[in-house]
Amino acid sequence: MPDIDNTIYKPYRDEGVLVYGLYGNETPDAIGDFVEQTSLSFPVVQDEGTRGALAYPAGVGYPYPRDAVIGKDLTIRSIRNSFNAEEMEALVQELLAE
């Protein structure tokens, strides 16, 4: 998540890019500790009951973090199991150009 904060959120937030961290299986205290330790600047929230995870085609319970990119039209444009800064930045630039 710090990579996303530094390469996507901070550089593009003034252009309207929103980033949210979504945790499904952590306590609020654990989430708060993680945010404090990593100094994240975007909101990180608990996905109570993993309701948000239902949006991911791989289904609930996938054990690894995923990055979902949602376009201005609110459609899911990309879901990735690993963060690649160059690919993500190219996608963000493409979506901002729309």
C-alpha cells in the first residue's frame, strides 16, 4: 500500500484520483496500527463482512491483496493481484485522459 500511496495517490490526487484501502479480515485496531506504521495518506476502511470483496471476480476469501481500478463511469477497469507501478501509472494516465 505505501507503493500505491507514493506512486499513484500522492502524484494524482489533485487530478481527482481517489484511492481507498479496504480490509476485510482485520480489526479496526490492526488497520489503525498499519496506517500509522506506513504513514498512508489515503483512507483505509474495514470491509465489514467482506461485502466490498464481492465485487472481485475471484470471489471472497482470495488470500492476497488485489488492486481494483474503477473508472469515472464506475465500471471496474482493472483488477490485479500485484502492484506494478509503471502499469498502474499508465492506466491512471489513460483514464484521466478520457
